[in-house]
Amino acid sequence: MINQHRAIFQKWAPTDCIEGFYVRPGMFDRPGANALGNGVSFTVYSVNATSCTLCLFKHRSAEPFARIKYPDNYKIGKVFSMFVFNIEINEIEYAYCFDGPYDPEKGLLFDKERFILDPYARAVAAQSVWGKKMDDAQFYKARVVHNDFDWGDERSPHIKMQDLIIYELHVRNFTIDPSSGVKHPGTFEGIREKIPYLADLGINCVELMPVFEFNEMHNAREVDGRQLYECWGYNSTCFFAPNTVYATTDEYNHEGNELKRLIRSLHENGIEVILDVVFNHTGEGNEKGPFFSFKGLDNNIYYMLTPDGQYYNFSGCGNTLNCNHPVVQHLVRECLRYWTVHYRVDGFRFDLAAILGRNEDGSPMSKPPIIQSLAFDPVLGDTKLIAEAWDAAGLYQVGKFPKWNRFSEWNGMYRDDMRRFLKGDDGMAQLAATRLTGSKDLYPDDIGSRNASVNFLTCHDGFTLYDLYSYNEKHNELNGWDNTDGANDNNSWNCGVEGQTDDPSIEALRHRMVMNACVALMMSRGTPMFFAGDEFGNTQYGNNNAYCQDNEVAWLDWNDKEKNRDIYELFKFMIDFRNDHAVIRRDIHKCSRKLPRVSTHGYTPWMDEYGWDAKQVGVMYAGSTDGKDDIVYACFNSYWEPIEITLPDIPGRDHWIRVVDTYSDEVIKRQRLTSLKYTMGPRSAIVLEFNGR
């Protein structure tokens, strides 16, 4: 189609001359700026605008060198489209000015003097240096990009959801610390340099925290002499453009090539890429926030507004995208298609996805059109779709998110119940058994290759895994909000001392608790996910909301890999163990010994009901691969004293092999067991293989 358009425009002649530029009607069905032949088609639409002017700028200029108003016959329906001939795209930036009604109570905010960023811009100009605020005279403009990246024979790994091990990371925090040892810290290239590490660890999917263009200087401030930024990227500026500051150089009109190189290299190493996308709000905030895109385009369409024109705030960030309006549906769908086609990403994690299920008045919908549309979109047919199934206004849909057999969910119930069980709370054993074996209470119809449950104990939001066992309370004082920000219900335990300590017994206990959590995560049915750095005991010093910390609080300290080598080696082993045993990940052929595919156990075998004070849960998976039985067993003792358990007696001349015991001096060790009796140390986990003869 693009080649057909290019051939047409190479033959077509201009029909008008405006402001010294030769123009003609453009490509009405292709929003954004599309370079073809010897010019560019600029297409944008607005339901309520009465006129539109294209403004062309030199690089970093605050005033346009040309204002080209769209003639009346360059508008079809609500779409403005104009092809401008003889433009050198390497030398220009662009924005729009819209005229229309101004009536704030009806949500109409048109201002013909204000420059508006193209919502379909593939690259954004103005801010390209991390931590450097735009000049007062600067504003967001767009650049026209070349889509000329050579993907070669790149192929996505196409890993089934049940076989993924997801590694969540922040682009900058992952390598910005000097200890990372990379040449290009804090960038896409920095991650690419770390691919050998990721491959050695064994994960097969990275989930990148937001990489869409965002302004880290939004709400930037200084607290106690420390500069704070909006580091995480959840206040999007433009949904189609990669964040400029994550590139090693100003890519100008080849924007995104470094991200594409990263994705291609990850795919070459068998690692998929999931993007964390934020379609619940934007960086424009409420009526006190900045004004650079949707507010000046169709404010009353793109945002949920109250009857008097104020902003609903179901996101907790000032505004809420009106995702089920047909215009916004189209934007979201085209955005995801763009990243799927042009960046070859493998999936999307939807931040505060419950908002996608709200009607225009904010009420929850039973069959949200946007979610159904994404579920059945043919271009997105092979992508992973993962919902954070709650929002900031209390709509909690874990286990109830509308899925159409396409969406998986961040299983917040897994996180909460397993945290409580592992630290020894009463009444949690039964729930732990349910979470370990796939949360069938939440996902009873989880069949085939789609795992609805994404299991996690930690993520970017909350304590790191090491801090989960180092702090009873959050310590967010450095954020500047008097420790009022961040979650209070962490279900954490400090192992006896709050924060850092030199007590070797407490340090040993913390390491064991982290390893217990790792074993639980990797031995659970569902898709495991963990936060970058958890595999080597990364700490944020008790900060459970490090969104604004561009410093050692949030940066990974790669020295911890050697300091906490035992934790790293167990993570690596358990990832390999999970990959080696398909029976952990899904139901396979029944084993020859007529065992159930999944079973739970207590102090004695075959226990499926647990008392209120139970502190021990065992789970066994049994199946057969290529005619060979595959039977594995994991057991968790969250009690503070040793316990003796009886292992399941499997028929035949066989024996159990102990491969992991987190209480042992040798955590990872193959050891044949000669008895069905096993003494578990306090607060420990074991993993066994069954060796049949």
C-alpha cells in the first residue's frame, strides 16, 4: 500500500500553492505524517475543530517558518489531510493549530494560537537530554520519520504464555549505575549490552516499563538537596513515539532504530519483548496540568469529563482517557498495531487496565468495546495481552477482567496471599495451595496455551524482593511526601530488624526468605514474573514507590550479584529447572503411575484441606514426556521451627532426589533420599525430583 501511494504521489502534480508551498489533498486514511516520494502527507482529525493549520519549524525553533492552513476541500468528514511537496524531512519539525469553540463547561478548549502535538507523531522533538528542562519558549513538536530499519530475517520467538518467564525492567535504572559496566548506560543500547547476562540468567521475556515519550521533568523538584524526577514514564506525552532520551544519540528522523535494534537482538537470543503501555491517562493532567495535545484537539472526547467539564480521575494522575469512545478506541488500536508491525513487539501489559472497562461516565461495563476490539484484532492476534486488572479508584477485577480468552492478568491475589503465607501468617495455607496450583478459583477455564494468571511477588510498584524481608514499613521519606505515598499493605517482614544490619543470622534468614519466594514463584502454575535485580538481592532501602528516585535508591547495583551470589545461583537454577520440567508449566500426558497431574500435600501426603494454623504446603506435578515419567515435588515450611514431613510414596522401585533445600548449607545439591521422612528446617523450601527405574 505504501509503495502504491508513493508511486501515485511521484506522478501526481500539486493542485495549490499556499505560503509558497505546493500542496494537494493528502492520504486521508493514514493519520500522522507519512513521507512518500518527494513530500509528506500530514493527516489529522478532530471532531469539533472548525479549521486546522499545519505549522513547520526548523530544528529547535520556537517560531514556525511556515503556517499552511488546510483549504476547505482538504477536509473529508472530520479529517484534515494535505500532501506538501518538496519538504526535506531531516530539516523540519511540525505541529498543528486548531480553531474551534471555547466552552470549558462543555469540555471544549480550542485555542488557535496554541501549538498542538500530533497524537500520531512517530517522533517527538524538544526534550532529548535526561533531566534538562525545556526552555520556556519550547513546546512539543513532532518529527517526520523514516521507516527504513532493516529487520533482516528477524523472527519472533513466539513463546507460549505458559512457557514465559517475564523479567520486568526500567530502561534507565537497569544500567545507569557505573557498576553495570556498559558503554551506553541508561539506554536501549545499554540493555542490548546486557543480553548475554539475560540469556545466562535464563529468562525468555523482558517487560519494559514505559518507553513511550514522556517528560521526566514533569513535577521535577528538589527535596533535601536531592533532585527528583518523574522517572518511571507513566505520564505519556505521545503514544506512538519512543522516548528520545533512551537513545544514545539524537536519532532525528530515524527515531526508534536503537529500540528496534534492541528488540531484534533480543529476538535473536530467544527473548520476547512486552511493552508496559499506559492508556488510562496522559501527561496533560487535570485543568491545572500542561496543555499540549489532546486538550487542544478534542478535550471532551479523549478525556472522561464530569457534567461541568472537569476531569474524572480514576487513574490517580489527574485525568482519565475515554477509552471506549470510538475515536479513542481507534487511536489505541492503531497505536498497538503500529508497535506490533513496526517494532515487532510481542505483547503489551496494560497499566490500570480496569479503566479500559469504564464507560464514558466512568461506570464499569460488562462488555467494554475497546477490550473486545483488541481481543479480536487480527494484527494483534499473536501478541500477548496482559491486564493490570484494577485502577486507582477501587475497581478491582482480578479474576473478573473481561478476557474473551485473550487477556492474561497480573494476579494481585497471588502476590498478596503468597506473601502472607511465606512470612507465616495464620489461615493462609489453603490459599497458598490454590495459588501455587494455578488459582483455579480465579481462572477455572484456563486451558490450552493461554495462561490467564501472571504470578508475581514483586514488581516496580512496591518493595523489591529483598526489601520484602528487610522492612516492616515503607520508608519513602526521600520522595518528599512525608512518607504518605506508596502502599501501606505490603505484607512484608523485616526478619527481626528494620533495614540494614550486620547481624549474620538475620542476613542468612533474609537470604533464605528470598530463596523461598523464588522457589514458590518458579514452582507455581501460571506465568512467573519478577522485577529486575530481585535475582541478586537488589534493595531500594525500604522505598516502595521509587518513581521519582533517579539515584542509587532505584538504580541497580550490579555489585550485589557477587555479594548475594547464593540468591543469583538459586534464581538461575530454578529458572532452568522450570524450563526443564514441562509438567510444572502445564498439564501433559498422564504418567504411567496413574498419579493426578496436580496434587497438594501437608505434613502427610495427599492433604487437600489445611487447618487455620497450618504452616506447610506441598505440591506435586506428575506427567509423562516422550514416554518418560516427569514427577516433581515442592514443599514450603513457613513455620519458625523445624518440621518432619512424609513424602508421597510413589509405586515402584524408585526414589526421590532432593535438588534444592534452602535451609541446607548446600542449597542446590542432588541427593538421593533413602526415606520418605524428611525434616525441613524452619522457614524453608525444598524441591524434589522423582527418579524412576
